[in-house]
Amino acid sequence: MFKLLGGNPHAIILAAPILLKMTLKELYMLLNSKEMHEILKVDGITDSTVASLRMSLEASIKILEKEDKMCLRFFFLIGMLPGGVFGEDLEDIWGPGYDRYVQ
């Protein structure tokens, strides 16, 4: 599996918590799936470092899709705010309960 992730420490750190939700074999099969290769192909990703990060991110998103759809929505919201956001503003945007996703 480390070969799939190109030995990229950031990709490995992103992928490691996934092992709490699936077996090593399941994660390997997901990372090596046709779907993952298609994502890289469609996005034109050829750099191995970027590819390994993208594969880890996609695997994390798959888990969130199954486990916690609201967390996934929160993740996408935060992604739309590259400059960051203050807690009080986040509460105005998300509403009560945003702190469930912030540590």
C-alpha cells in the first residue's frame, strides 16, 4: 500500500485513520480500483505526489459518504473558505452544532 501512496507521508497520514473503518485489504483494493485510476485520469494527474494525496483524499471522502454525510458537507463548506473563518462567523454560516466538527 505504501507503494500506491508513493511513500508520501502526507498521503499515508490521511489514509491511516481509514483503517479504523476498513481492513488494510479493503483500503488497498479501493486505492487500486479502476474508479481511483479514472479520477486521476479525468483530472489529468500524473505527478505521483499529487496522485497519492488525491487518492487518500478520495478514500477519506468515501468513508465520510457512508459514515457522516453532514461531516462531509461541513468539509466541503470549509473547502470553500480558503482564507479561513472565525468561530462566530462559522456559527452564522452553519448554524448551531458546527462545533461538533471543529476541534
